[in-house]
Amino acid sequence: MPNTSHGRPPGTAGSPPADRDDDASPAAPAIPSFASLRAPRRRTAVDVLLPEAPPAQPEPTPAAGPRPAEYADLWLLGVRTARVFAGLPWRVASWSVRAPAACVGRLLGRPQQS
């Protein structure tokens, strides 16, 4: 195993330099107590100068709005959607025949059908 201490004696490779003095560092600020954190806020100058806000009035309940959907409503919506999609292939097929026929008719000079 290679020596990675780079000229230092063994066992001192990861230790901090000896000239650092931990006693000379400034004292850390005091940690606030939980009681002071839970205490209500002190009033600021703005709070003293401005009048207190009036208490909030409860919002009136809205008048009878739309009723929530029920299973019967959802069933009717599903039936209507199924009918539309069931008729869709027939409508697409008939349109795909009518549109080219109308185009050929216009090219041949036949009168348009309403």
C-alpha cells in the first residue's frame, strides 16, 4: 500500500494543523427556546399606528346551484355518447361516397342537389 502522507509522519495524515486554536473562536449565539418561538408576535410600530382590521364576516352560502351528477345522469351521458360513436362509421362511409360523387357531378356540370 503506498504512503499518501506526503512527508508527514504516519498517523497524522488526516489531522488538522497544530497551530489552530479552537479556544480563540467567537462564542456562538444562544439558541432561542421553544417558548419564545411559540409566543405571540410583539406589536410593531405599524401595528400600533394603523387601526385593527375589522373581523372577517363569514361568506354567505351560495344559492341553490347546479346539483351534482348522479348515476342516472352519467348513464344517460354514456348512452348518448355510445349512440354517437355507433353512428359515426355510417356517417363517415356515406360522406366518403357522397363527397367524390358531388365533385364528379360538379365537374360534369350537373346541377347541385340541396
